[in-house]
Amino acid sequence: MVDQTTIMKSGRCIECGALELDQYSCYEQFGFPLAWEQQNPELYALHFWLVSCYMIQHPSNFTDAGYELLVGLFRDAYDHDWDTATILGENRRRILNVGKIANPLPHEERSRTLKSWTGTINDIYIGGEARAIDNIQKWRDVIRREL
């Protein structure tokens, strides 16, 4: 997997602070639950939460407007306990008001700022597939409190 979203220095992501584990960057660790969910419908039901938690912790992937869209959607979905269909519909509606979402700058030219988070993708990776559902739900709760 080619890491296109993170830069690791001294064994830590310079954006989310996650540790390199088993020689995997935080982006590479993120690939594990994405693979696990392909065989587990209950885990796949949390796909929005998995992806949005990871992406919220890596704002360099977005324009300012794109990041605000993501955070706003996350907050509203969490606060109103939206189901996946509602989240997707609301995303389609909101995206119409945003020009560029993805950061157009080349990966190596993006500005990154470290923010310390209570939970990161490390918690999902370390817990493994057996604990992924619980750990994603905990991560979602942590992200909401820290936004």
C-alpha cells in the first residue's frame, strides 16, 4: 500500500500522532479494518465512522471547506444518530455547496500540524478484527468529544 496521506517521523504520524506499529504507518494500519469490513457486514455498517474518524485526524487531505464539510457531517450524524442512508443523502446535499474537497497540493507540499488525540487508528489496529466494532465506536465517541 502506497502511503499517500501521512508522513511518519521518529515513529509517529506528524498529523495525528499515531505510532508506527509493526512497521506500519497510520495510513497502512487504516487499511486493516478496511479489509476486515469486507467480510463482516456489522463492521461494514461502521464504514462512515471508520473513514471519517481517520480523515478528521488528517485534515491535510482536504481544503478548508472540505474539512469543514466532513466535521459538520460527522457532528450532525453523531448528535442525531443518523443511519447510513441519511448520512449519505446529507453528504450528497452538502457537497453541492463546496467547491473543492480534496487538497489539490501535492502530498509532500501540504501543511501538516500535529494535534494530540486521545484515540487514533492505533487503537483499532492493536485491538484487531475481533474488537474492531467496539473500538471504532469508542473512537467515534472520542473524536466527537474532542471536536
